[in-house]
Amino acid sequence: MTRVLITGMSGVGKSALLEELARRGYRTVDTDYGDFYEEVDGERLWRRDRVEAVLRTVPDGGEDLLFVQGTTRNQGSFYPWFDDVVLLSAPVAELVRRLKARTTNSYGKDPVELEQTLEYVETVEPLLRASATLEVVTTIPVSRVADIVLAHVL
């Protein structure tokens, strides 16, 4: 089984990509939903027990794919579990447009959250880029993003 982490800033299209991959029959886990986070000193971090439990359900060496979506400060400690780390990115103007317009998630509509996301583009995204095995700029249709990701991991 190949385990793939899909990561990136809010508004880049991580959830849309997971929906497209699931539609194509691939197994997906969106850590934004479910009990994958815990509060540690006021910060949301992945719960080791929950994330590793999902990753353990996948046998090594098989032909199947598992796509896990999420972005959190402690995600690097899980990188040994993943075969690929895919960074999705988008130009800042596009991120702002998407965050203001989206209806499936309210994060980013608040000016403080929007400002925080823009700060993360400057401070966190370069760190994600340095450890990614693939970066896809999501100014193309999600079906094409999925094609690119699948071509890379298959």
C-alpha cells in the first residue's frame, strides 16, 4: 500500500482533491473530520494514536493507495509513514477568493483567520515545500490535479 499525505494551506483544494480521488475509487481520509486532533497548549495537533491507527490499517507492499489530507505543525513526525507528501498550492489572490467564496467550510471567512492563512503562506508553506515529493499548483481543474498526483504516485 502506498500512503500519500495531501497537505497545503486552507483554500488550496485539499478536500476537493480527496473528493475526486474517492470518486475514482481510492481510499481517502480527511483529518479535518473525525477525532484526529487534540489541543496542546492552545494548538491543534494530530493525535498520534488516531493517525497511526488509520495508517496501520494499510499493509506495506500492497498495490492499493491511501490518501490522507491534513496540515498541522506535527505532521512531520508522521512522514516516515508516508511514501509521498503532496503539497497543493495556489496564488495568494486565488486563496483569498476561494476562502471568501467557499460554502463547505467557514474557515477563512473571518478576517483574523484570513490574515493567519496569508501569514502561513509566507512562513509555513516554504517548510511544507521543502519536504514535499510533489507540488501541484491548483489553478487547474481538480480532475487534472488528481491526474497529476496519480501519475506521480502510481
